[in-house]
Amino acid sequence: MKNIKAKLIKLFKEGYCTPQIARIAKKINEPSATIHYNIKKLERDGAIKTYKAVFDYKKIEEGFCVYVLINVSPSEYEYDWSRYESKIVSELAKHKEVESVDIMAGDWDLILKIRTKDQDEYYDFLREVVSRIAIQKSISLISLKQLKTNFVLMKQHE
Amino acid sequence: MKNIKAKLIKLFKEGYCTPQIARIAKKINEPSATIHYNIKKLERDGAIKTYKAVFDYKKIEEGFCVYVLINVSPSEYEYDWSRYESKIVSELAKHKEVESVDIMAGDWDLILKIRTKDQDEYYDFLREVVSRIAIQKSISLISLKQLKTNFVLMKQHE
DNA sequence: TTACCTATCTGAATATTGTTCAAACATAGG
DNA sequence: CCTATGTTTGAACAATATTCAGATAGGTAA
């Protein structure tokens, strides 16, 4: 047993997928060379960043999902925005538990979406990663059920 | 000109992609028949829902991104949860502008992530979709910059 | 309008990749 | 130990992606 599953999940989170040109060609009834040309154009223009898998996260030990709303302490960015964006925020983005990082307008500075196996693992993440940055205030909003993720409907009843 | 671009984007939001078995096989140095077997197992087990593209949303007319926190009116679910989940929430999930829908624990009932071209299109979405459900309170948190989305780092400087 | 340039489309040949299958191997339970 | 079940693998085969040259369409300037 080689535990290839874990390696696949890691690779599929970033990419290692590709369009199904022949299937698309049949679907919209165009020659596959035409489909190919148009896909390459989208890639060249940077409109497509990657092709990747969408998981049933409960089944890959990432069933616990939390939105974290954060106010960074004013000292962290008021006099050095570039440090704020390049060090602090992209430091957060690096971690595998982090699905998304947004810099926000309005009452909150950042919104993170975090996926872990369970509450314990989430607690560890907060301690080891989030608490390292100077935070004025933060709240964790826990997802009970995800009906749609990344534009993909999650089937009910499982 | 056949405007194939728009059709491709629509298809790639849901799927129409597939793993690159040969590339993965080289990457982790295993036979491609083994990779194939393990991928099919992940699919059979339901761990992988689909393979799809991740976009640079600014380049596909979806540059405006908002998180909407919603409190549904008590009347909507207190005496009929199944109506709440099956009608109201999955009605929201249907729309193409909706990237994700989560049913939450705690202060808020729902979090939506919405992508539109601009503020005007977002306003239309609020009017035509969100305002149709009985809402007690809702706030819109506007994303200024996305550093990571769906586990994919967005390249800076563009 | 024509002439010209560039982008898009397409069929057919080729290169690469996915899929199947049967046998070997590993693992867990009794 | 045996048996049942799941995993790994190479080799043959099927399907798909890619390339390329020529055709077509679109835009612009004279």
C-alpha cells in the first residue's frame, strides 16, 4: 500500500487536470481543433489559472469549515502597507488549511476560509497561524452545511 | 466569430475537465495504471465531485466579489425547516452569480459568496434574488483583493 | 469599394495519453 | 495457515490532444 490517495489530493488541490476537449466538442457541436484553439487562447490571456478537482471535503478529512473575519491591528499596516500585504497576508495564504484570503473594504480587514478535519485541528491552526499576526479583533463563523462550493452544488443526503 | 469563449467558461465552471494521469505518474514516479486505479477509487468513493477550471475572475467579467451574511426571518424556518433548506436555500444556490452557500452556526444563518461584473450587477442580484427571501438582516462585505481562491494563489501584480 | 493585416476556424495527420485486463502482490480476518 | 478483498503493474489497445497549413471572417485605412 503506497498511500497514493494523499498525494493525489495534494496535487488535485492545485491543478494536474486538463480540459476534456473531445467531450466539449460533442457538447457544443464544434470541431475539436476549434475548441482547442479557444481554450489555449483563454490560457494565454490568463483568464484560466488552472484546472483542479473539487472534493467532498467530509471525505478527505476536511469536513470542518470556518469563515474567519479579522481586524488587523492598525500598527500592522498604517505605516507600511507593503509589509502588510506581502508578509502578513501572503503568509496566511500559504497554509494548506486556507481555502481563500480576501482583503476587504469596510468593517473587516480580512476574510479567511479555513478547512480542517475537526474543531481541534482548527484550534491548532488558530494558535499556530492566526495568533502570530497582530489582531485587534476576530470572529469565527462556523459552517454547518455547504450547499454550494466553488460554483459546484454539493449533493444533499450524504 | 462563434463566441465559443462564453460557452467554455460556462462549461468549465461545472466540470468538463479530467486528471492528467501521465503527468501525475511522472511527478510521483508511479505507473500510470496505478494512478488511474487510485483516481477511479476516489471518484467511486465520492471524494472527488468534479474537475473544473479556476479563473482569473477579473478577466471573465466577474471581478466584483461580495460575501453576504444573512439572518433569515424566524418565520421562514422555525416551523418548517425542510421548506427553509429545500426551497429557500437551494433556490439561492441555483444562480450563476453564487459561488458558495453555507448554512451557519451562531449569529448568522447563511453566508453567500457572490461574483458579478460590477457593483451595478450586484445590486440587481440583491434586488432580484436575495430580496425575494424573507430576511431579517443582512450585510454585504466587499472584497477588494483576492490573494487565494479555492486553494489557488492568485498571482499578484496584474 | 478594395487591399491588407490579424484573428479565428477547420480537417486531416500525428503524437500523446487514457483505459482495459489478467496476473502478481499485499493485507486483514478467521 | 488459508481465503477473500483490495491494490499494483506491464503491455496491448482505444481514445484523445496537438499540430499545421489552408480557409474564412473581421477590422481598418486608403
